[in-house]
Amino acid sequence: MSQGDSNPIRSGELIAAVDMGSNSFHLMVARVEHGEPRIIDRLRDSVRIAAGLRADGSLDAAHRARAMDCLARFGQRIAGIPSSHVRAVATNTVRQLATPQSFLTAAEAALGHPVEVVSGREEGRLIFLGAAHGLPASREHRLVIDVGGGSTEFIIGRGLAPLQTESVQAGCIASTLRFFPGGKLTRKRWQRANNEIGVLLQQFAEDYREAGWLDAYGSSGSAKAIGATVQAMKLSDDGITPAALAALREALLEQGQIATLKLPGLAEERAPVIAGAVVILEAAFEALGIQRLRVCESSMREGLLWDLLGRAGGSDPRTASIDALATRYGVDRAQARRVESTALALFDQVAKSWKLDGEAREWLSWAARVHEIGLAIAHSQHHRHGAYILRHADMAGFSRQEQQLLAAIVEAHRRKPDKAAFAALPQRYRQLARQITALLRLAVLFRRARRAESLPPLRLAATSQRLRLGLPAGWLEQHPLSEADLTQEVAPMGELGLALEVAAG
């Protein structure tokens, strides 16, 4: 069952995407028509939280306040849209916060909806998805570059699918602040910036050149600003070229000071960060051999809307990620299927009592499919190895919080559950994690033999703090190992906040 089974998105309904970028926050509201998002409203605010990121990983009070004020305005606009129809994501600057949870808790309260933190590669996937939907259909490889406030994403893809994704810690705000302190533009500073960013790009430049692409596109506000400026300066009438970038660089150096910067076609609000964006693109052109970068109007916000529709329509990229992970780590598929089917049968008996929906059922399904990936490292502590993989792997479609949820369930599926792992989850996931873990533990227990065998009818009833498992009379006496396992399971279930009662007859 997909998320869409419990939270379908029907034609005529509203959906929304919130992109909490390091430079700007964006809100996009769309009406679903014929399976596509039709944009009906946009809001944007240059919050520039990257400028408020301190060296110790904290965010200064002024930029935090600007972020919350912006999210409160966004929240008013989408107050009537259910959370299942909204996706809000935070990117590089929030990834770098030393304690992101306090910021996220306040952000969710201001917005009125959950906020996910996405990895650089997941950000790249969403950027490419949005860009591809805004470009003419093509079967050729394309390169999409998105210069954000704190990071820059490079994606090669074909059709709607990214093939290679890289994220580097160089964005228009961060690079401007780092390489041009005090707003002074000099040739020496520019060369240092170009060299250091070029070194970052060399990590993947050869692979990207080898993969190749037919056309290159810039999908960010930075690319749009640079494209508008070179056109207004009559440096290029068809995208951004190496010669146009070089001429723009010389114009910036000639003015020498960011505070008084004025160029044809350059919006006033873009002037404070344009130098960082230009030097990043110039380094990218050199490293990758780009001859022309055309500006694409669509980006991550559109990608979020399309991804939301995909999840609701049964084409959730998270399922493909789970299956790819299971393959990569050599999971025993037959055993995983046995555990999954048993766990889902138990789920269906308690779903109503625990108010669990189709999305919760999918979390249990995913956890069952990968609960043994840690065996690829070692049998001893394999639940912990599996949790480590799930926390740190690149998993398309999953936010960082979602990966933490999955990791917490897998880590707690055997031995004594770690309460700290559940406490570290966002509040909205804690009860779900405990309940899914309880069902997975029982399924693993009953499938310990790792062979195809019929199980007795399992009757499971639940209250908020109790599980009652009913078994046929005499079955436990005939299965002493299962009886011992169930006896030993009482204490771990107690750690999950559940009293386990086993009844025969």
C-alpha cells in the first residue's frame, strides 16, 4: 500500500511546496489538473540564512527571526491544505546547524507543517526532477547546475531520472562572504576563489566529462540573475557562455566594491551575492568544459510538487531505494518477504486500534525488507550495523529524518531497544517508530526458523500501552523455542512502552 492509498491527491485539490534554501525561501501553491500541478500562487523571501550561520554551527538571532517570520507568512497561505498535500524541505544551511532540531521545531510551529531536511544528493534529485519537467522532452543526457546560497548541485540525467549527482560546499552567499570579506572585489581574491572551488570540482569533473551531456542548464535564482545580466549587457543572447562570464567578472572587478555594485539587468537584491555565484559558475565552466549554460525556469520547488504527486500516485522513489539497498547488501529476499508478510498481517489487526494508516504500513514494509542489511558486515550487532547504513547511505526520496526513523526501527528490532534513538526522532515519528518496531520484532520472532513454514493463526489486539497475542491451545508446548522467545520478549516490549501478554486457547 502506498502513501497515496491513505492520502490520495485528487484532481482539483491544492498541493504546496516550501523550499527553505540558504539564500531564499520559496512557497509554491498548485492546483492538480489532469495529474499535473498548475501553479496558482508563489511567495518568495530573501531570508539568506546562510549569512547567519556562525562558525560553531549556530544561527544568529536576526536570521532565525527572519526565517520564522517568513514561514509564518507561508503558513497563513497554506493553512487550509492538509499536511499530506504539502512538502517543506530545508537544505544546506540547516544541514550544517550543530543542533538543527530546535530550529526545525520552531520552523514547523511557524509553518504549521512538518519540515524535512534533505541531503545534497536528494536535493539534486529534486532539482533535476523539477528542471526536467520544465524542459522539452529529450532522451539525451542533460547537465543541470543549481547554485544555491550554501551549496551547488551538479546533476547529469536523462528523461526525468538523475544518473549522477554531486553537491559541493560552495554557494553564492557562503562564497561571497568567504572570498570577498568586507565586500572588496580584487583580482587576487577572485583567483583564490576560482582555484579553491576548482579543487572541489576536480573530485568528480573527470567522471562528468566522461559521462557527457548534450545541453547544460542553470536552474537556480543565481543562474537566472547571471543570465539576465549578461543579456542586458549584450554579452550573450543565448544563455551564459565562457566569454560572457569572463566579461562579467571584469565588470565586477572594475567596480571593486559589492556595496555600490550596479550592473544592467542585475536586481538590487542579487547584487550582494552575485560575485560568489559568478566565480562558482566560472570554475564550473573550466572544470567541466561547459560552452553554454541555458537558464531553466524550473527547479527544486517544481520537483517537490512532482515528487509529491508521484508518492501519492504509487511511484514513490523511496520504494526503489529500499529495494536497491537490499540488493546492494545481499539481503536474503525470501526471509525478508516472510518477515514482511507476517508483520503486515499483524499490522492489519491493530491498525484501527492504533490509528495507523497506509503510510505507516509502508514504513513497516520498508523496515522488514532491510532489517537484515547489517548482516553484510557481521552477524554480531547486525541491527546496529544496519542502522548505521540506513542513517548514512544516500537514499533517493528519503529526508534525513525519514532515514533516522528507519534506522531507529531496524536498530531496535532485536536485543534491548535504545530509548535514546527514539527520543532523538522528531516528535511526530516517536510513537510510530515504537509501534512499527513492536510489530517487526514479533514478525522476526515467529520467522526465526528462516524457512517456508505455516504459522498458527496469530491473533493480535492492541491498546495504547498493551499488546495481547493469542495463539492456539497447545501450540507453545509444541514450540518451546518460540515460547522462550516470547517470554524473553516481554522486557524489550516494555522498553517500547508496551505490555506484552501472550494467551493460549
